[in-house]
Amino acid sequence: MDDLHEIRALLAKPDPSPDVVARRRQELRHSMRRRTPRVGLRWVLVPAAAAAVAAALVIVPGHVGNSPSASGARDVLLVAATTAERAPEGAGTYWHITITQEGKPQQEYWYKKDGQFWLKGEGLKGEGKLTQFADKPQPFAIGPLQMTFEALRQLPTDENGLYEKLKSAVADGDLRTSAGRLSDEQQEGATMETLLSLISEAPVSPEVRAAAYRALAARPGVQDLGDADGGRRLQVPVLDGQETLTIDPETGQLRNTSVWAPLTGGTAHSSGPVTIATEWTDQLPD
């Protein structure tokens, strides 16, 4: 059985045998020792992968040099989907998002289920002090779209249904650039941005996050760029070109990205990696 068939077999089985788990875990650790040491920042979007997922990750096919691989990207995303689906969701009053970008002040958001949210960071309203964004409830930003918390919780949990739902929302959203309404290709890129927001920022269920991973895996144009510090680097087509993200092959966690959606609106892009940490919490900072 070759590597690709073995990956598919592992993903199809809920629990590999203890011998397989132990052997793959040992291979994974040995493989990671040969790679560049990881930087200190860590995503907290999903907990560490189950042993079966970690075992599958060790045999994700790689490639030589800078030649991108579509099949490699698909396998990485499918493993991440399995991890996300098995992760406990957590609970709290506020969905806390922390945006960290090298060389720039950290930005934080606290989003309440009723649509109120607070922010803190230089360059934001309040200039570094905890500040409520608006007096009335606000929708949550996912890529170029905005949805209420209730709408986010009602998104489809299968990848095809989720993709079609978001694609229709983009088409019906009267989104425009300076050149006018979005072309079909641009609408596809905007839909990809919504999927990226679901796996990196939005307070969706584990099942919806897994569906977003699988929907990304099914789209053309997603490429595996090879190993990076802390994971596998993927290239994804978006509204204005191509963006990159890194998924940790040891845990299945999304580690960094070059595109995200601030809750204040719009889509932000960065020439360097940006980390996004998320968690449920019951407290606002003093």
C-alpha cells in the first residue's frame, strides 16, 4: 500500500490499532526532529489532534523543491478536518480573538452571542483601551460577508452544503470592487475567504469548522507549498490573488495566515504571517 492509500485508509477508520498509533507517533516525532525548530507562537483554535490523526499526518505526501502539490494540500486539509470535528467546543460568554502580527501592536476582540463586541489595540477605536465597538448589536465578519451568531450556528455541516450556502451569499451580497460587481472568478475567491474565516476566526461548531476544511480541500487551486516553520504551508486563491496559510502537521491546527477578516469590517492582508488565537471566555479584561 503506498502512502496516499495509507492516508485514506487511516482517515476512513475511527480508531487504528494501538500498534499503528504507537508506530506512527514515533515516526512523527522522529520526522519533526529533522525539521526547522518551531517558533514560540501557537494557535489555540483547536486542541491537539487525536492519536489517529497524528498517525495519519506522518505520511502526508510531500514534494521536492518549490513545485506546488494539489493532492498534498487536499490530504493535509482532510486530516485537519478530522481533527477539528473531534475537538471539544468549549463554552463561555465571549468569543475572544487575538490577532498577532510581527512588528505591529496586538489586536483583540471579544464577541458576545447577542452581537455586542469589544476591542482593544493600538490603531483601533479606543487606541489601546478596551472599548465597545457600537451601541447596537453587530454581525460577525467572515471574509467579505457578515452573519449573526445564530446564522453562524445554523450553517450546514456537510462540505457541499456549506460551500453552496456561502457561494450563494456571496453572489447575493452585491459585493463590489472599484471595477464594479465581482466576476465569477472573484466570487469564487470571496467564497474561499469566507471558508478561511470559518477555520480561523468564527465561533462555529466543530462540525462546521470540519466542513470548511473539507470544502477547501475540494476546491481547485489550493496548493501544498511544502514544509514551513511549524507546519505545512498551503496556497489558497482568494478575491485579489493568492494567500498562504500554515497548518501544523503534528496537531492539525491552523498556525498562521496572510489574510483575515477584522470584526470592524473588510478583509486584511499581510506580507508576513499572522497568528489568530481564539477561545471562549467568561470575562472581559479590566
